[in-house]
Amino acid sequence: MDKKPIEVKIASEFITLGQFLKYADIIQSGGEAKPYLQTAHVVINDVEDNRRGRKIRPGDKVEIDSKVYLVS
């Protein structure tokens, strides 16, 4: 199960996990972030974390429901 990571480019120093979900086309609107995160399995840099306001920075690895995303 060695899938190629999906690259997600951001234009700022960081974005929140809620914003990341929209950038990565996982959810359609910011209002979906909280309910989505209550059921999704999210791992950021090998640590489980589902806080909507968690800061995601370039170089971070985000794993959501068996998909891997690299932030650049």
C-alpha cells in the first residue's frame, strides 16, 4: 500500500486543518470541517490530530483515511 503522496500547494506560511480539507478537495465548504473531523482518522506528521484549527505548514505530511498528502 505504498501510494504516491498527493501534493497540496499553499501560498502562505500556514493554513488550518479546516482550510486544508477544502484545498485538498476533501470537503466542499468550511462548515463541513467540524462534522467531517469528528469521524475521520487524521494523522499529521505521524501524530493523530483532528483539531480544525491545527496549523499545517509546508513540509507537513497529512494522512486522512488512508490517503497521504504532502504540503508544499
